[in-house]
Amino acid sequence: MFPAARWARVAAVVVLTAGATAAPTARAGETEAKTSDAARAARVVQPTTDFSRAEAFETMQGGAATSTKMVNADSFSHFAANMPFAREIDFKVGNGFFRRLWVSAPASTRSSDGLGPLFNARSCQRCHLKDGRGHPPKANWPDDSAVSMFLRLSIPPQTEAERKALADHRLSVVPEPTYGTQLQDFAIQGIAPEGRMHITYSEETVTLADGTTVSLRRPVYTVTDLGYGPLHPDVMISPRVANPMIGLGLLEMIDEADIRAGADPEDRDGDGISGRVQVTWDREAGRAVLGRFGWKAGEPTVRQQSAHAFSGDIGISTPPAPAHWGDCTAAQTACRTAPDGGTTPDAANPTADGMEASEKVLSLVSFYAQNLAVPQRRDVDAPQVLAGKKVFYESGCTSCHRPKFVTRRDPAQKEKSFQLIWPYSDMLLHDMGEGLADHRPEGLANGREWRTPPLWGIGLTKTVSGHTFFLHDGRARNLLEAILWHGGEAAAARDTVKTMTTKDREALLAFLNSL
């Protein structure tokens, strides 16, 4: 169970923060209101000890924004249920840009040109199909492409300037000199793709206490068909599948103090869990801030994450990432000099800002991503699900997969303001052991650390995405395999699962599939 001391620390910081952030000249009523909010939040996020019935509001994982629509393949694609009618059009237009297929420049469709020159997909939707989870290829190239999965690249710092930039958080990684920070396996006509990801799996058998055998597949990643010469000898490679899109705006609304309060980098409470915050550079704010999004929490906001996806995945420029060539490096001269789709103001487009995806496009796509609703829980009162919830808590899973937060108040985002949400994540970095290590540091995250992924919606993966591949590289073919890959800080919880009775293990899986 999430240690009582840590929960108390979270609650205390919530309360203290509310008082500390009030301006000295604030009216007494405002201070009292903030203190009252903090006290209410501290009460409701306490972990339950009653597993005989569902908790109040437990079905509404995303608070009042939770989607209650019919469960089907579109369950991750609905807008927040409490969204004002006037904003629905922005959501739908943003969805249109999210689905847009980009083409290479020059093209008659000026609003859609600028693809690449190097890219992994032609649209956001190609990786986040149905706004859901990506997957590894069924077979290696050329039999199958790796759309919705790619390889991150970087090298250790080579100069004092690079070491300083990393220390100041202005850089999270040092790009591979020729291939940049991401391997692009597609390119426009006349430009060579960077290479192909090749995966080799080996199978390892784990025997559980009840005699059940589970086969785990261990991947090895290599790059073939390199288009621009050899990789740096010290290159570090990290595979990544696309994350589900639901609930991002709610995660963005969690108060920073609440996330920091759960961190225990020195494991002072002795529970074996030492979550750490990520720190990354906010390009538009021009300062280091808390990281929240991505497999290692390397992105601070949905907007910056969207801009970097446009740049790295599709090769499209936006105001926060204005390079028309995307992730092309200085060594890739043909890529750097290829035609781009940057627009200049004219009679047909008087508000053009020179970007391939304008400020308007980026804002609408970010709004869409921020407001994709979390679907409501199913079967929360089912006896097996309640039994599995008890097992989940008592096995120590909530030490990292924190069930509840209350979002901060924000008059500009009323639909996400002061909501009780159930992401089942502490938003922190944790050492997951050697088995899941990518040996590629990113920001403050070392090569064994990953951000705790939210679990909301995980039981609908098959329904929405058509598969059950989990973890950062999709190696786990089901939830049990994903659990058994846990190591490091999660080793004790994993070992508890390995020794469970069949009944308890099936109950645990039933609980996870209800999320």
C-alpha cells in the first residue's frame, strides 16, 4: 500500500502550499478558500481501507470530465463531458488537424504541405490510432513498418558546453551527431530515410507459485539500412511506443506541489520506493520546470509535447519548434535545404506566421489533446474487481501507481478545475530494474528510470487499439507479462504477484481491466 507516511506528507504539502502561495496582500477570504480547498483535497485523496464496496465517484476516473459514452473502439476519442458547448467546435477542428495527412512541399494544398523531409508518420493519428496506444511492428522491415513506434537516439556529452547544458536542463539529451534525437524511417522523394529499426526477440519462462508458466519476450534493437553513414560509437538507443492520449489536460492540472510531495529520492521512509521528479526545459517560458509527459516525463506541457511531435515525428514546424527541417541535423545537408511549407502572409492567408503548422493549428491540436476524456470505470462493484483492488493496494502497487489526485483551480479551464481524478500514477521517475533499462539517460532520469504511466483506460486497450501490448516498447503481450517485467523499486510488488494464488492473481487482472 502507498505508505501512510508518504500520503501524510502529500497531504501536508498540499495544505502548506495553499497557505504559502497566498500573496501577503491577499484578502482573508481568498486565503481561507485556498486552505479549505487543500484540506478537502487532502481528505479525499487518502487511500481507502474499505474494499467491500466501490468508493464515492470511483467510476468517474476523470472527474466531471469523464466520458460516459458507450464502450467501443472510439472510447478514447470523446471530448470532456463537461466541456462548454461553445468549445466543442474547437475540439472538433483540433481533431481534424490531428488526423490531417501532411504532404511534401511544394503542393497546391498549402495548408497541408511541409511534410518531413524526414518523418515517422504523416499524421498524429497514424501513431495515436483512435487516440490509443502504439504497438511494435508485427514483423521487421520490409514485411512491416514501425509506425506508432520509433527509436530515440543520443550520445553521452562530449564537451564541457554540453555537460553544462545538461546540468542547466537546457538539454535533456545530446543528439547523435548525424541522426539527431530520433530515427526517422521515412523520407520525402529525393531524401534518403535514416534507417530501419530491427527487433530480435528471445523468450524467457517464468514459473508462478501455482505452477502457471509465463513466457516473457526480451527484445534486442539494432538499426539497419543506415542512410547517412555509421552511428556514433557511443550511441544510446531507446525504443518508444506512442502513449494513449486520454486525460492529458487533467494530468497537466495536477498542482506541482502535489507531485513533488510524493517524491522520496533518498527513500527516507525506508519503503524501497524512491520516486524522483523530472526537470526539463520549457522552451516558451525559457526556464527549467517540472516534467510530466512522455515515457521519462521529458515534456512539461501538452503544447510543447505536441510541438515536438510535429517536429520529430512529422517534420512540421511550429512556433515553439520553428525549424522547417524537423530533426534533420547539420550533417544531412539535402534534408536541410529541401523545400518547406512555411507560409508567408498574403491575401489568401493574411495571418500566416511562417510556420508549416501555424500558431492556430498548434493551439487547436493542443486543445484537442488536453480535452480527450477518460472513459468511466466498469464493474467497480463486482466482487472479483473489489477483491483485485484489495490485492492491488496490499501488494504495494499504489506506492507508484497513486490512485487519486485533486486538480488545482483554474478559472480559464473550469472543466478540469478542482476535479477528483483517478490516474493511478504518481507522475514520478522510478528505477524499474535492469530488465526494463534502456541505458539512455534523459534529463534527470537515468537509464533504469521511467515515469509511472497512468493506468486509467488500460482495460480498454484491446477494444480501442486492437492489441494488448504494454510497456515502453510493447514487449509485454498482456498485463501479466507487463507486471512480471517490473523490477527495481517494483521488484517486491512483482514478487508478491508471482507468489499469489490463482484466484488473487485473476482478481488483480480483473481490477486492472476495469480501469
